[in-house]
Amino acid sequence: MSVNKVILVGNLGKDPELRYTPSGTAVATFSLATTERYKDRDGQRQEKTEWHNIVAWRQLAEICGKFLHKGKQVYIEGKIQTRSYDDRDGNKRYITEIVVDQMQMLGSKDDGQRGGGGYGSEQDSGTQQRGGEQDSDSSQRGGQQKSVGSSRGEEFEEPVFNSDDEIPF
């Protein structure tokens, strides 16, 4: 038996790039930052940020392209995949990606919306995507702290842990 399952909660490092294959299949790519905070032996606060390459396909890719933006906090489930390609100079390169099975937007419904918004608060507050099926559960969002982020490259703060919040897995 083997299992290839990745669960990440982090913030987008850039707006998703939505493209279409020659056959018309949507694919969205973006980077996701996960940050570990801890105190070292001297009691100094330390941070370590890991960057993940994320890939979403089909309807989920279109949802990511429409609703996600830099700084947005998301919950991602998927599998880890390494693939190779030849660069422009003919050198073989390898890239490790997370292929998304499920994505859930986190944060409050008005979290980081740009002027005009472009999407309804009802969808942003509770849209969950699972392999092409869309569910709405806005009751899961109650009590989450608003995360700070914008498309201008400002720093973001992760929400304070609240033991009353539901864990998404």
C-alpha cells in the first residue's frame, strides 16, 4: 500500500496564472507559502517559509483563476508530483509540484478583495471545490480572523489560532 497525499494551508505568493492546453483544458499555476514560526535555543523568534508550486486542472483551475489572488489564504489537498522538462538550452530540469484535488478559500468573506471585488461574498465566504463538485458551507467560516494581504506585495499575518474553529480535515 502507498499513499501520496499533501495537505497545505498557506498564502498565495502571486496571482494564479490561468492557461489552456491546445485541447482546451484549463490549468492554473501559482505559488503557495507556508510559514513555520518557532523560538530557537536562545529564545529568539524564528520563521522558516517554504514555497510550493501548485497546479490545478479543469473546473478547479478556472475557480482558482477567478477567485484567488496574491496573499489569499487557502487550504489545499492534493498529491506531490515531480516531472522533468527540457529548458531552452536543452538541459533536463526537474520540478516538484502539488497537483490539487481539493481547494478551500479561508479567511473572512471580504479578505483582501480588490476594489470592485469581481466576485460575490457568498462564494468567497464558503466555496469549497472537490474534484469538480462545488459545495457551499459558510457556517464553517465563523470566528476566523481576517488575514492581511494585497496585490501590492504587502506582508501578511496568519490568523491567530482559535480552538473553537473547525479543522478542515
